[in-house]
Amino acid sequence: MKIPSVINGNAKNGHASVEDLEDNYEAEEATPKGKQKLKKKTKPAQQDEVKEEQDVTVCRGVKRHNDDSDNEEEQSGEDSDNNDEKETENEESLPSMTNSAYEVILGNQEFKSLEGKVSDHTMKAIGDMGFTKMTEIQAKAIPPLLEGRDLIGSAKTGSGKTLAFLIPAVELIHKLRFKPRNGAGVIIISPTRELAMQIFGVLKELMTYHCQTYGLLMGGASRHTENEKLEKGINIIVATPGRLLDHLKSTPNFLFKNLQSLIIDECDRILEIGFEEDLKQIISILPKKRQTMLFSATQSSRLDELGKLALKSEPIYVGVDDNKKEATVTGLEQGYIVCPSERRLLVLFTFLKKNRKKKVMVFFSSCLSVKFHHELFNYIDLPVMSIHGKQKQAKRTSVFFQFCNAETGILLCTDVAARGLDIPAVDWIVQYDPPNDTKEYIHRVGRTARGEDLCGHALLMLRPEELGFLKYLKQAKVPLNEFEFSWNKIADIQLQLENLMSKNYFLNQSGKLAFKTYVRAYEGHHMKDVFNVGNLDLVQVAKNFGFTQPPYVDFGKSFKLHSSERRPGNRGMGHFKTLNQEKKDGKLKIKHISDRKQLKKMKYE
């Protein structure tokens, strides 16, 4: 189905218009390029050399595998009596880094200013990666972290936090001359598998000239293979919370008592998606004598509580955006359009058609909505990719790297892709469904204009009843201007869409599920004063999914029973009872769901 489409017009206030690693890495040892094996140094008088714990063959080279496991991230594992290995009197612990007074100096932000503090191996790797100038978070965080200080780092997405904690982590195990037999020296925790793979990819480049081992632990990968790698010894571990806790509890030969540093990236996101209890268990199991780093794009009271639990009494706080006028990066041009419910899909389709030769990410509120729009757009000759939490891990990984490597393309996604991922050269971020709060908005738009001197565009689609969200964005230091466009140039495919949905059984069923999850996600929205489900006109919303009458949605007893039990972050998608029933000649009794008393008896007559 080929439908001509153009969106153009001028933006207000002089702004532009709308027109205008591989799968499942495992532990590996970096083989130094053109370097001889490091000579063994004499043991400093004040430090004890690492005691050999076990004979382990060092794993060399990159080992990869394809796993057909359908498992999502494991949240817990069986209890094990081997969680806390007790040291014998003859065993010697690893030396700790000495702490010293530190003052933040920003006079020189070149990486070469780290010479003498950072090894030649690391400096050479940084040069190979093409970095010469440090970002503000790197300039502020790296020096105290090299001294062994605990730190809380807060900076906008795309500001370079990953290198800010990876460089000190690599230097730590290098200076302590870690070997595989010493086990884990650094553990890095990431909220999602995609972000874990991204961090692992940067770590791999940084470890090019080092000889220590490093590996990735995450749900969806082969647990047996991970066990084997852990038994041989992984010096730097990148992991998701559920899989890490599983190994800590149930992998007998996982050696972590020599741990020197714990790094939690995007820790506010980890708390939001329901891993707070897992984090507390992980922190309680790991050795207390260690360096700890907490990095995030936002601050919250829950994050402060986690800091009290994980950090020492006097951590350093590094916040590079606290006094800035805008909470998003300066190279990002942001705007919004006001669009009624029944025309949202038409506007999105027209926009994507117009920008199909650019790199675009579109955010939806649920996995089933992503799935439906992916099927629909590809069916009507608008090629798109999709990534969401219901996909198998191998599929998610494949699509993620495919989009990263593509020069152009359209990716439909849920917020699984909104945190920390560094996807190159994204031109447009489109928020088709509203974010749950201002923080989520900031993280979504953080996928574009990442790094120094880069630019990007962000488009937020709002219904007229949702304009109150702009007030909250303004309070969060997020500047938005209204984009204008010509409604007469929006592709009018409504009749073709309704005809397609009535004849295609599979699209019809997928659309019904997407409609229901959209309404339920709206019902579970945190900002109910703006995103009030009572203001939804279900008939108009149904047109947005290609239906002339809205599918049946049950907001009865099961909704009231479970609405308070929703896990933070997923808005309770799995707690609602779905009924795929409607009378053939029936019409919906009520058009709005503002009358809460009628929700139980919502019927077709």
C-alpha cells in the first residue's frame, strides 16, 4: 500500500519544523596487541601480593555462543551454602587502594592529563577509541575514583558516564595485578541486558592491551557456560541484577571475596523496575571492604537510601547538571504537537514515511502495542524494526545491533531501550505514547544528541487533554516548543486501515490486544491529574487502532484487586484479565470510562 505523505510547516520561536556486540559475550582475556608479557614487579613493602586461590586455566580469545533460551532475566536463584567463603588464617587478602584528599580541578579536561595516573595500556586504548577530550563527568569523577574514593555520580544521559567508571575499574585491577585465579575484582551492575552488552562492548575496547579477564552475565544466556567461566575466573564482571544474584547464591566456585569495586549503573532505573530487593541482597552478600560507585541520570529519595546502604560514610558527590538551565543535552532540539486520539496513527504514519531515510526511534507504552504497530507498518510497506521485553534474548540482541549499525531505519520500542544505550546517530526520538513521568521523558530523549557537539531532534505527541504535562516538563528544566504542520497534508488512510483490520484476522487480534494494553497503561499512569483515563474517548481511541468500535476491556474485580500490586516500571500489564468477547452486531454502551461505577458492567448491547 503506497500512500504519499508529507509533513511540513514552520515551528514557533524560530525552531525547526517536524519536516525539517554480538549475542551473549562470555568471559575472555584480552590479548595485548604488540606487547610483551608484563614483567613481574617486586611486591611493595606495604602491600601483600595476591594469594593463589586455585589453579585455573586462563581463558584466551573471544568465545561466543547462540542460546535458544527463552528465559527472561532471572530474579533469584536457589540458596547456596557457599555464598560466603571464609578465608583461612594463611590466606592473604588483596591490598586496598589508599585514599587521599582530593579537590576537583577542571582546568585541563584532556585525557592526556591522566598520564602518570593511568597506565600506558589504558591510555593507548583510549587513543585507539578516538577520545582526546574528557566530558565534565569524566573530568570530575575519574581522579577521585583512581584514588579509591566512593562516589555518587549524576549526569545527563549521553554525558560519558560509562568511561567515567570503566577507566578507574580497569586501572584498579591492573595495578593490583589481578589474575583469573583471584576471581572477581570488579562487578558492574546494569538494569537491562542491552545496556549490559553496551557496557561490555566499551570494556572490551578498553581492555585491548590488558591481560585480565572480563565477562558478561545476563538472563537469556547459557547459565552452564557462565558457570564454567566463573569457575575459571572473571576479573571484571558486567551483569544484570537477577542473574548476578542467582550466581552469588548458587554457583559454588564463584570467587568474589577479593572484590575491590562495585559499580551500579543507572541505579535509579534498577530501583524503578523492581530490583531493589535483589540489590539489597547482592550488597549484603558481597564483601564490605570495597570501593562503591553509583551512577545515574537522575536523583531520588530511593537512590539516597541505596547510597546509605552501599556506600561508606563520606562518599564524593559529583553532579554536573545541578545548576544548568536545561535537564537535557544542549544539542537536542525538542518540540511537541497536539493531536486528537483518532488521528495519532495517521500523523505517526505520515511522519515516518517522510523520515524513512533517517534514523528514528518511536516509543510505545507496552510490548503488545510495539508488536501490533510493527506488524501493521511492515504490512503496509513501511519497513520498521522493533525491540521489546517479550522477545527472545537472541532476537532482541540481533535487532539492537542491526539498528546500531544501520545508517537509516525506524525502531519501535518500549522503555527497555531508553536507558543508557548508546545508539549512534539517531536523528529523531518520537514519543508516541506519553512517558510515565518527566524522568522517563529525559531518558527517552537521551538516545539522541549523545556526546559532545552532537545534535538531534525529539517529538512528543500529546492529546489536547494532556497539555498539562508541559508544566511538569518546564519544572524539570525541559524546554519544548510547539511544532506546527499542515493537517491537509496528513495521509488519510483511515478507511483503508479499518478495511484492513476487518479482513485480516491476525492484525485484528493483535490490534485488540494493543488497544487493551494502551488503555490499561493509561489507567496505570503515575500522573493521573494529566493522564486521566476518564478523559479517554474509547471510540476515538479505537479508531487509532483501526476499529470502528472499541474492543471489550474488563476493568472489573481483577483490576481493583491487583492495581496496588503492580511492579514499578511495567504499569501492571500482567495483572489484568483480558476478555476477547464482543457481540457481532453490538455497540458499546458507553463511550467514556469516566463513570467508575460502570466499569464492571461495561457491555455491548
